[in-house]
Amino acid sequence: MVVKHPSQKKNSASKKPATAKAKTTRKASIKKNKKGAVSKKQVQEIIASKQSSRPADEVVTYPEFEFELKEIEAQGNRVLIGPPWLTRFEKARITGSRSLQLSLGAPPLIKVPEDARSSIMLAVEEIEQKALPISIRRILPNGTYQDIPIDWMK
């Protein structure tokens, strides 16, 4: 984007930044064949252009760990991973998803309160009454997880 200032001359404002020009030429250089595929050479050029320009000793890479998910068996109605209530992040995620469902015509799972003016208010009320048949999966960094039904939450 070029911003003209009253003190600038007309000819100086017509220059474009170098980054915009570089982007357009890179996009133009990728050509697809009749089937819509890109050649292997072009794919290799794209990968090479995304690599870091820093020296190899400055780039930090971390080994990738592969682990299998392993479920922790429930002991009654006890929550073993995390707090025994919904975190604000879990509540926000559930509220947003359920609100979208309600706004797209899903039937409410509770009697609609008179003070509910929006789908968000109705979704929050469904969470508070624990009317949603969902489970929360809490995963630890080592791969162990627990599926917690919303009924178990305080």
C-alpha cells in the first residue's frame, strides 16, 4: 500500500515495495499442467524457498517424539486429570460449538428459559444444567488421557 503525502512528488509515489513485487513473480512462476498438477521441480523450489536463510548452527531443531495414546481407566466418577470442574477454555469451546448448532436449527435439550435472548445464553444454560451428552478428553504430554463425561464435573 502506498500512502501519498502532500509533500511527495507524483513520480515517487508510483514505486511499489520490493516485497509485493517478489510475491507476484513467485506466484506467476508456478505453472500447472493441463491436469492441474505442479511439477516435481517446482515443488522442490517451493520447499527450498521456505527453508531458513540462517546458518545451520543457529537453527534449533527438536527431535520428534512418537507416543501412543493410553487411556487412564476411570475410578468411579473421579476426575484424575486436571481440575474436577470445566476450565474456562473447555466451557468456551463447548459454548461456542453448541451455540453454533442452536443457531443452525438444532433442537434445544432443555426447556428454553424466558430470559434466554440468544443461542449463547441457551448454550450456557445447557452446560450449567449438564444436559449435553458430551465428554471432555484431557490429554497429558506423555500421551495418557482421560475421557470425562460432563456429568462428572462439579
